[in-house]
Amino acid sequence: MDLHFDNVIPHALNDIQHKENSVWGNSFTLKKGEKIILNAESGKGKTTFTHILAGIRKDYKGTVQINEKDIRNFSLLKWTELRAQQLSFIFQDLQLFGELTVQENLVLKNQLTHTFTNEELKEMVAQLDISEKWNTPCKLLSLGQQQRVAIIRALIQPFNWLIMDEPFSHLDEKNRNLASSLIQNRVNELQAGLILTSLDENNSVKMDKKLYL
Amino acid sequence: MIGKILFRKQSKTQLYIAILGAFIGFLFLITSVHYLIRINEDGKNKDVLNGKAIVVQKKVSSLSTLNLIKTDFNSEEIEKLNQQDFTQKVQPVLNNNFDISIQTDSKLLPYFRSDIFVQAIDADYLNVSSIEWNWEENDEYVPIILPREFLIMLNTFANAKGLPQVSEELAKSVSFRFNLSNETNETSKKVKIIGFTGDISSILVPPSFLNYGNEKFGNHKSLKTTQLLVSIHEGTFGKLEKHMQSHGLEAKESSLVIGKLISITSSLLLFSMGISVLIIVLSSLLLIQYTQVLIAHNRYEIRTLLRIGYSPQKITKTITKYFVNAIAFTASSSYLAFVFVKITIDKKLLESGLSLSKTYTFQSGLALLFVVSIYLILNYWNTRNEVLSSEESRI
């Protein structure tokens, strides 16, 4: 599953002069299995980039293709199928259900594909050191703990691409390493591609390619 | 789990009002449809005459006795009546112009003989089949419909002779005989009573028998039409009555009362049905609004479900299922309430002397099913649109 960008420029960034090697206004293809970091300062369009790939934003010119098909033409049903089976996301605002417990948030996602057993979910939660929060509503967790729940939720589905928008922004070094390890193992297991947006390059995940905004 | 997310924030007051409205609307609708059918059936089944028509004749006055006013209808008068907006169909009642008498032909009844007057009307106006209401020259029996007054007269006669009285059922099983004659010929035919009428005072025979008698034994004078069968459109009885008053016409009082009662009751029930439909429409609007508010309160939850991969169909199905359960419960409750209402109304009607069929009309159930289906289709359509618009992309 390849992702192809052809002269894409978000309307909001149309008036800005982009660098020659910027993803905006250039054509390039991201191959499945590649590990890509998108490193840029705030306001350059990192979240816009992930939202375009998630089908949430269509306010851009140019075309984005998934498997040679223009994503603008995908129906909402098609997007939900892609999000359940092929594209997995960690959004910057996490998008957890605050009223639901950690367990319920993970089970809700796992019910779509039944990829893992309940025990395996617990094991992943233990790996990121939040076992004691298993039955705690997410709204009562710290941002760092919520971020870890969102990371696990993104990993418990089948995917060809894992797209993460600043996933470690609230994690300390220890937890960043734990999360990076879990992500890398799952991505390697599935031979999937990975796109990570970050303010800095300190993420502990080994990357193949770097993109600029 | 999706249900837990979506229905957590709801304020149920508006839902309860919508459900209560739907309950009242459904109950009124079932009751109106049921009694509209039963009242009309009752009016039609009281008599062998099927209620599609009323027998109309000219009023007899001193002037008509002196032959100054005719009591028969000419073709222009018939046509004029036929052209009225309330008229469906007008048909003359055929009369005999030959001598005919009826006599008992059974040991169960005392010998009785009387000259009579017979008339013929089509099977369309009777609660008998066209096969039963048919006669051919070689048939064993002539089927007849007897006026109830005739049986009363027969029973008065039997009573005077010290003999047991005859019920309608027994009268149907005993034999009578017609004697047809003119100055030169005479013949006798066995007859069989197939029903009774309170609307016509003469003995009714099939048109084919009357034609046979008029042809073989008639005096060959032209036949006069003194009575008409007039069928009218539903709920136009008042117009017919007004027309009859202004044109010096009359019908039998019992037919008038029954017709008037059916007409008034039907209009009232139709009005009640209209009100119930209005209530149902209002409650469904309330329910649609409630769904919209529910979805608006859960905009984030629905959008997040879509973003983690839940299909719009799955979310729509979850919300719709909730309302299907609520409406199914309401519809079942309203039907159950109707069962109790029906028992009460039937009891009151019986006390007032009106005995309707106790069975439930399938049309009332069908009406309920129809409005519930419309209700659910509207709700599904509204929910689907609201869910789809929850993830409106920035275009």
C-alpha cells in the first residue's frame, strides 16, 4: 500500500513560501514498510499532513493517492474501513473516550477486528507501565498516561501504515523508550510503514527517511 | 459499548413526551380504525339488503290518492337523481304485473294462503351470492327474501290458531309455494326463504323469476317504477335526506335512522382518525428533534468512533435500535391499552343495545404497523443523515 502525494498544498498554507524539499507542492511516493519522520516546528502543517492522510481534511489543492486512487473520492464508509484495517492513527489530541476506562477504550477498538485477546491487551498495558489504571476512566489519567493508552489503541488493529502526530509529546525518556519499543515491534511484525511527526528528532524510533515541511 | 457512549448524555424528558404522544396517537388510531370498520359492517349486516342502498319512494298524499300526483318515477326523474353529486347509482325496483299468491306447503305450519306483491332487485344489493340469488325455469325452488313484517303476521296467525310460532331459522327450513296465474293459465312453484329484510315491504324474488312471471302471466301493461334503490357516497347521507325532503320522497324510517347513525359515527371516527394522525406526526417530529439533539450532544463521540474505524452504518444501527425498542414498546402498550378500551366500549355499546362483532379487525393492526414503519423509516433516515454529517470534512 503506497501513499502518493502530487503537488499537495493546503489552502491555509498556500500563501507561504515553502522550501524546495518541502512535502507541500512536491510529488513523492511513500512505500509500505518505510519509516518516515516529519520533523518541523509548530505551524508548518504537521497535523494537517496527518489529517489529510486520515481523510479528515480535504481543504488542499493537488492530489493524494492511496493505491493509485484519489482519496478525495473515498466515501465515509471507505474511510472507516481503511481506518479499521489499513491505516492506524495516533492523533495529537488523542481522541480517547474520557468517560470510558482504559480497558473499555481498548476493547472498543479491539471489537472492530478482534486482533488481540483481553489478556494480550492487559500485557501491552503492563509493558507501558499503566496496569494499575486498567479500570480507571481515561479522563482521570495524566496526559502522559492518556498518550500511552492512545498508542496501545493504535497498535491493536491490523495496519499497513501507522501515522502518529507527536505521540511522545507528554512522555518522559523512560516511557518514550518503552512506547518506541512497543511500536517498533508491532510495525516490524506487520511489515508496515510508519509516519511520525515530531517537533524534535528525539524519539528512539529508528527512521529510514526524513521529510520536511 | 457504543450505546454506553451515545446514550450517556441524554435528557429523557423530551423522549418521554414524544413516547407519550406516540402512545396516545397509536391508541386513537387503532380505536378509530377498528370502530369505523365495525360500525359500517354492523349497519350493512343487520339486513339481507347489504346497506349499499336505500329504497326510496314518493310520499303518498291525498292528491296522489286522487291521481292528481303520480307516485311512480319517470325516466327524467330517475336521471335527475342519478346526476346528484351524492349518488353512486340508481336502480328501479322491478314489480310484478301478474297475479301471485303464497301458501304454506309444510305440515309444520298451518295452512295459510295470501295474495302477494313481489319485487326484484339485483344480487349486488344483497348479502347473498349471485349464485344463490338466481332462478331458472327448471329449478326446484324459487329463492325469496321475506319482509320481517310478513313473518310477524304469520306468527300472529299461528298464535290465534294456538300453534307454535316460527323463528327466522325455522322459516328458512319449511316449504312455501307460489301460485302464478292469469285468466287462462296457472302454475305453482316451490319457494325457499333465503333471508329476511326490514327495508322492503314486499317479497323479493330474483329478477329472472319476475321476468318469467311478467312474460308468461303478465297483463302486458307497461310496468311502473314506484321504488328506487339509491346508492350514495360515504358520508353523504345528509345530502340525500335534504334532496328527499325537497322532492317529496321518503324512505323507510329504520333505514333512515341506521343510515344517519352510520353517517354521523363514521364522520366522528374519521375526525378522530385525523386527530390521531396529527398527534402521531407531532410526536414523530418531537422524536426526530430529540434524535438530532442527542446526536448534537454526542458529536465528538460519533466523530471519534468514525475516526477509529466504526462505520456510519454501525453507529446509525445502534441509535436506531434504541428507538426501535422504544417505539415497539409504545406500539405494544397502545395495542394492549386498546384491548381494554375495546372491552369497555363494547360493554357500553351493548348496554345501549348495539351489539358489534367482538373480534379484532386486522385493519387496525395493519394501520398500527403502517404508522410504526413510517415512524421508524423517518427516524432511521434522520439518524443516518445526522451521523454522516458528524464527520464533515473541511473541504
